[in-house]
Amino acid sequence: MTDQYEYPLKIVYPGDDRLIQMTQNQLTREQFTEIAEFDHPSINMNMSDWVFKGSRKNIDASWYAEEVNNALDNVSTLTDLHSATNDNLLGCFVVEFNVTDLCNRHCWMCPHHNENLFPNRKVFMELETVKNTVDDLVKHNFKGEIIFGSYGEPLLCPNLMSMIAYTSEKLPECSTTLISNADRLIKGSIPGYGKFDVQDIIDSGLTNLQVDGYDNDARLALYLKELKPLIGIVNLELHRRYMNKMAKSYLTRAGIMDPKTGLAAERHNNAKGPCYAPITKAFIDPEGILRACCHNWDRKLGDHGNVNETPFSELWRHSQSLNDLRKKIYHDRNTVDVCSNCDAGGCTRNVTGRAAKILWKDILSD
């Protein structure tokens, strides 16, 4: 009997583009480089992920991985390695800005395909929200990673380039990462910002750009054609997401959707272990609200304060509602309805998550 998730897949809701993707022939390397007008050793038609390393310093969560990994059994040896050992930023290795809920796509594996699951809100983060957060991080010598991306397409946010530039200037030791579908590069403009090209990315000081391609090789080649000036400067990752046609490859998004159908998820207790996401990665919404997790698209895990009203470090370390939730998830994520239906790894496979677990252990064990 053929597995129900094997080909052929039928269209089960509006916006399902899998059948279209499956009809696209994969290009040969020669065809791809002809469209891209560029060739590089990282282009490998047999791989789904391509990495073009840049010269900009990349101090993300992995730069100290070996040292932290060797010190996981002794917290005292971690203190010189990262700002996350500072009590004000305890365990915080990553800060992610969800700069907009608006997206120009309705991909089948994403809640955006269904307005009932996730409304396509035209809301944008203000520059002041990033400034308030970054200024507080500067006070506490933050050394981790700053991500711009999340629930929408960040290149639709008119303030994005200013946000990245401010962060790069104030936190030069940090890694700044942009996650995008890169469609605006083809358009050559950002609404409310104006003309836009790769020079804007270079000038912003960005260190990492992750481009997720959802169409086909020909479209990805057009992206690379525009991105060529970044090669050797910015760390560039191209992900051929259209190669992942199996619905079961994607997450439940903390219970908001069933990855097998793309429809509203049934409660079926996916969680298989602990989750350290709320103690290692901060997630800030467009309005400046601190959330518990980047996977909680329906935001049922609550509002834990606003960085425009209270310093980020104060919220991160002392928000009572967030700490109460952390304690529940730390001990047994299945006691929290949303988390019990999430199949994300919860940073348990990351050295940062394991380090955060140690740093928060005494606090959350009370």
C-alpha cells in the first residue's frame, strides 16, 4: 500500500502549491549557473542547502560551542564564555525580532496559507522597539545572535534596514541574521522604504542572510543572480525548500496546524521530551511584546511584558508569568496544552539549550 504522504499529493486547501512544485524539472548545474550568471563551488544540485561563507565576523551561538560543550558539567567554567551567564541575561543566547506578521506568500507548510489559522496582519515593528531592546542588551554586554524574521516576510517591513544597521553598530560582536524569501530582491523595492538592492544589505552591516526558496531551481537562480555581490562578504545560505515536498517534514507550529494536512491541528500529544526554548531564545513581537517561543503562532502562551515599557533584561529574567511558564515546560512540557502538541526540538539538541538548562536549573527547580 502506498503511504498517504507519498506522491501523488492532492490539493487539500487553497494555496497548496505542491503539485505545481512537483511539475518543475530540476535544472542541471550548467542550466542553473547560466540563469544565475554565476558559478561557485557551493552550488551542488544534489544538496538542498547551499552555504557561501563571507568574510564578516560570524559570532553566533556556535562560536563557543566546543568550550561550552566541555563545560556543561561545571557552570562556573562558563562564566567567561558568554553574556548568557550574566544573571540579567541568564541563558539568553538568541534574540529574535518578529518584525511583521505580513507575508506575500501562502506556502502550504505555513499557517499563512489559511487566514483562519493565522491572519495576515499588516503590522510592522517600529525602529524604537529594536533600539529599546538593543540599548538594554548593550548595557549587559550581550554576545549572542540577533535574528530578523519569524512570522512574516521581513523585507516587507519598511524599518528593517534601519533596524539591522542600528543593531550592527551597537552590537558589533554579535551575529545579525536575516531570514527571507528574497522576493523583494527580485522586485527591487520595499514598500514604504523605496528602492532596495543588495548594497542596502551590505551597508546595513548584516553578517548572515538565509534565503528560503519555495518555487524551483529557476527562481532560486534569479535570487542568486541578485545576491552575487554578497558572496565573500555576508554569510549566505540558500535553502531549496521546494525539495521538501513531504508534508510530514514540517512542524505543528506548537499545535496550530497539522503538518500532514496543513489544516488546524488535532490534539495528539506530539511532545517527546523537554523544551529549553523559553530559557535560551527570546522572541519579540511587532508591538514589542515578549513571547515565550517562536513556534507559538497563535500566541496562546501569553504576553510577558513589553520592551517599550520595561527593559528587556528585566522581562527576560524577572517576568513572573514567563518564569511560571518556564518552570512548567522545564519539568514537563506535556503539562502545557500548547507545548504538548508541539513537535519542535525545543533547543534540546543545541549546545546553547543544554547550557541554558544548567544556568536555569536551580531557579526552576525551586
